Amino acid sequence: LALNPWDVVLCVSGTIISCENAIVVVVILYSPAFRAPMFLLIGSLATADLLAGLGLILHFAFVYLLPSEAASLLTVGLLVTSFTASVSSLLTITIDRYLSLCNALTYCSDRTVTRTHIMLLLTWGASVCYGLLPVLGWNCLQEPSACSIVRPLTKSHLSILSVSFLAVFAVMLQLYVHICRVVCRHAQQIAVQRHFLASSQDVTARKAVATLAIILGTLASCWLPFAVYGLLGDAGSPALYTYLTLLPATYNSLLNPVIYAFRNQEIQKVLWAACCGCFSSAPPFRSRSPSDV
């Protein structure tokens, strides 16, 4: 096949995504302090994005180096599983942050750990089921007219994925609005009790709104174009539009470590210690609260 520049860009993006998320996975796996529910969820997100990056690399390899129909199905299944797990992990992180604020007194308990494990099991179970559908026969290889904008996914399969994303985004939007309200209410109560100036409350509120805008704005700008085009497009739609909407979707996996992992102070300490060559001598700590709202 003639080399498609868009596939090259996707492969390069997959390489960067894999390297970036591999750092997060290694830090969480090899640091005993990162066993709190929050870090388990961040690790799940990084693992999903790591697999997505590897899937993009394998897709390029199997299209141009080792073309195979079976390998193509497996690669598409891996990409569907990983991207679904990535978006679902974002939802579990949002749920965890919401519950940590609403149930602050009981957050650090065995119940929270059990709930986290259940959410991870449901997240990856559903993602694997979505990813196995093309491999088990729900594909358009025998009926090209049934293909979606992403071959070999059928139009109905991609529509289900798009609607699922829109539902997840709507739930996340509602939860983060509640989180902002809780944070602003807590800031107001603290300001009254400690006789702080109103400006301190405004700073907290602005920070919460800014974080909300970064999280939801990034997710929406990356995934909404592809989700909407997945519902509207079909097999006859121009491939250029598919690449123009799919490429930003992959960038969400590139930005997730920056938003959810590298901004975390504990992870920053371990990374700085590793860069300075004193990883083993990093002071132990125990995180009991979720990352910044």
C-alpha cells in the first residue's frame, strides 16, 4: 500500500502516548505508596492509554508491514477496548472525586477500596466486551456497505460506542458541576468560620471552575467531533474527515497523564527523585485524599 501520511501521524502519536503513559504505569507499580484508590484509578487510566498507544503502533505495522485480516481485527479490538477503558476510567475517577467530597469522613475505609475494585472490574469487563465484538464476528468484512467510518467496525457498533461516550460525558458533566458546588460551599463555610476575606473564597471557586473547564474541555474537544461524526458518517464518507476527527481523539490519551498524573504532587516527588538519581531514597508517604479537583 502507498504510505498514508495520516497513518504515519497516528503511529507517531501512538509512540508518544505509549512512552508517556508507560512512565505513569511504572511509577505507580514500583512505588508501594501508590496503593490508594485514587492511584489505582489513575493507573487504570494510564494502562488503557498505554494500550491505545500500542494499538496505534500495531495498526500501522499490520497495515503496511504485515497485512493480515485477522491481525486487523485483533488490532481494532485492542483499540476499541483501550479507548473505551480510557473514557470509562475518566468516569470512575470523576465518581471517586465526587464520593470523596460527599463522604469525606468515610472515604479512607475498606469500603472505598472494595468500591474501587468493583468499578475497575466493571470498567475493564465492559471494555473487553466492546472490543471482542469485531473479533467474534460483528464486523463488516463480508458486507462493506455496513461499514462505519472506521473499517471494519459496523455502523451500528460505532453508533453504540458514540452514544456510550455521549452518555459518559453527560454524567461526568453533571458530577463535576456538583463537585464545584460542594467545593464552593466548603470554601464559603471555611471562610466564615475562620473570618477569611471573601477573596479567598473567590480564588477557590475560580480554581474549581478552571479545573472543571480543563477536564471537560479537553475531553469534549478531543472526543466529541469523532463521536458525532461516528453517528452521522458511513462507509461512503470521505476518509479525510475520519482522520481529522480520529486524530484529536487519540490526543486525549496523550493529555490524560498531564491532567491526572503529572499534576499530582506525590507523583511529581517520585519523578523528581528518579530524575535526580535517588528514586530509592524518596521519602515514604501515604496519600489519603484524591487528587486536585
